[in-house]
Amino acid sequence: MSIPAPLLIAVDGGGTGCRAAIGAQRDGILGRAAGGRANIGNDPDQTLVNIRATVEAAAASAGLPAAALAGATAFLGLAGMNVVRDAARLRAALPYGRIIAEDDRPACVVGALGEGATGWVLAIGTGTIVAATDGTAFRYVGSWGFHLADQGSGAWLGRGALDLALQCHDGVLPQSDLTRALLADFADDPEAFVAFSLTAQPGDYAAFAPKVIAAAEAGDDHAQALMREGAAYYTRALKALDFAPGDPLCLLGGIGPHYAPFLPEDHLTGQIAARGTALDGAFHLVCKAAAGEVLP
């Protein structure tokens, strides 16, 4: 297979996994791959390893040799990204011709709404993105990372559920099906919870979020309380971004759509489906960069 020029790389890196696409402006995406976690704020060394491996896997899926990547233009949208702190390190560590590094928010919004669209986004996975755009500029609330923010996220739900399970173990709160299941995961040993917490990354906490969601759907009081608390935060965050009932709102990510039953009903009257993924958004942005256009 001939190597398209310019060769383009798009990366969407999050706390649960890394996704990469490779292609060309004329041909579109030719190959995709998924890999390990890529939150550069929490684990920069492993993030670099996972980005490189995932991009090479995407190249292989497109029938391209890894050597072809040396001349490529890459857009990296990474959770936990701080451009001042991380951009130079990425450029030094990754063997691509040109690297544009951003946090994961612009690619998410462009992927969900499309370029030039007006709308609001609640992208909730391991972390959370609350965004608004008028089609030209982006505004955000939150996204300050798991230790200070990410309210309502998968990591937040998982940590909150473990907190509740320990309170139930201590007799501070009544048990529920969710807390009993979580205690069973740790052999009913609170010290095992503590040991887990000493090394746990946001993605490790987020692994418990599906249990919280399933329990909430089954009527579990503790799980529903967590979901209501998360939804209350998102309602306030949307208000801070001047959202009004009926405005176009996109819920996406592994957690986002599950908040629909807990948000105010009138907030969903303008709900829209995502046009694409954050990886689609990242590929759109790398196409713009390769064409010399200014990125949002």
C-alpha cells in the first residue's frame, strides 16, 4: 500500500483507554485501534507508552509500516493535559513529524456536535466534560481532574460507592444491594478497600461505576442518591454555561446517557444524538491543522 501524504494521526486519550486513528485528508480514516489508559496528568510515562503502541496498531490496521509515522502530523487530545507542562515532553518522546497536543475537550465537542454547530455537551466517562459552543468558541465548566472535580463521573461514582459501602460496614448507614455487592468484592474486608485506595487511579474507581448504574436502575437507594447528586451538579454546570431548556444537549460517554432519568425533564426536550466520537473530532482537527487552518 502506498503511504498517503500527508499522513495524519488522531489520538483520543482518556482515563479508561486510548483510541487512535490514522489516515489522510483525502482518504479519511484508514485504520483505527484502541489501547491502554492515556491520562497524561495521572500517569505520564504509561500514557506515552500507550499512545505509541496504539498509534502503531492503528497504522498496522491500515497496512502501514511504523516507519511511515515519522513524517505524520498528529493531533493528541489527552485527559489531564496541561499544554505548558506536557507539550514539549510529548514532542520529544513521540516519533511523529509534527505534534499538536491539547486536552481532550475540543475533540470531544467537535466530534459530538460537528464543526460550526451550536450546542451543549455532557461527556461523562471516567472523567467529565461539560461544554458549550456557539459554533466558533468553546466554554467549559469543571474538568479539573479527579482529585478536585470530575463530579458525577465514573471515577466519582465508583469512589462514592466505596465510601458508602464502608459507611454501611461501620453501621453508619443501612446496607443496600449495592453496598453488599461492593463489600463482597473486597471479601468484606475494609482493609482491602484501604489497600486498593493507596494505588488506585481514576480508571480503577470508574470500574465500579457500572455496578452503581445498574443498582440505580434497579431502585437501590444509595445508588440513586449518587446519581441524583451527580445530576444536580450537571444541572448547575449547564446553568453556568447559560443553558436553557430546549437548547440542544448531547449526552455521551459511557456514563452520560445514564443520567437522563435524573436530569430535569425539561432539560432533555432539546436532546440530540452525538454525530460522532471524540476520535472523529480529533481526526477532524488534525485535518484542519494539516491544511493550515486555525484550530478552535
